[in-house]
Amino acid sequence: MPHTSLFTSSLWQECETLYPALESLLIKLQDEHGLIVNLLLLALTLDNKGVSLNQGSWSQLHSEVEQWESGILRPYRRLRRLAKPNLGQTEYQQMLDVELMMERRGQQLILHKLNGLPRSVTEDRQHNLSTYLAQFNLSPQQYPALLAQA
């Protein structure tokens, strides 16, 4: 496949349709293993589209997004979680909205990087999921809910 801007912001709309059914599992994987939720959703979506990224591309994506998340997003997320007992619902919702805005910025970063990576067509509907999870010594078989989305 040529390196064109195949992926646009509408890709995130597809990714986000998977989130509600997987929310608690995704947050668990994020908190316990350091997975990046947007990348996990991306892996599932690309698998559903039959588009494959190699292991090096997944490593590169994770590394670059990790810099953003560790420097900006995670400290804010920790602050929001710590502040929750001391905030009213409106203030807490405002913090959630800011976090969502930062998540969207992370999505833009991923999209920009994604369009420059080599990709191929695949019949393996778990390729990206398996490749991304393997970076954390995990497999899709450990998480049937993820396999149900693949």
C-alpha cells in the first residue's frame, strides 16, 4: 500500500465506537500494564479494516505517544483522580473535559505518525492486536472481550 494519507480524523470515530463495550478492560490494561488506550483501539480498528502495521511501527507509535502521555496526559489524569473526592460534579466534569481534549490531541499525534508508516493488507484479524499486546507480554487470548471486537 502506498504511503498516502489513508487515515483521517474519521478513523477515531470508528475507534471510539468500540470504547463503551471495553471501557473497564481498557482502563485496567492502561493502569496495570501501561497500554495506551488509543493505540489499543487503533489496533482493533485496523484489524477490522484488514490493514496491518509491523512490530517496528507499533513500537514507534507507542514510544512517541508514550512521551506525550507520560509528560502531559498521565500527570493530569493522576491529578484529576486525586481531586475527585474534593470536587463537585461540575468541577470534576470540567477536569474530565480537559482530559478528553488532551486525549484528542494524542489522537492527532497518532494520526500524523500513522500516515507515515508502512502498512499492508492482511487477512489476520488479530495481527495488530497481537503485535501491540506482545509489547507488554500479553496476548489477545487473555482478553476474550478484545477478541470479540476483532
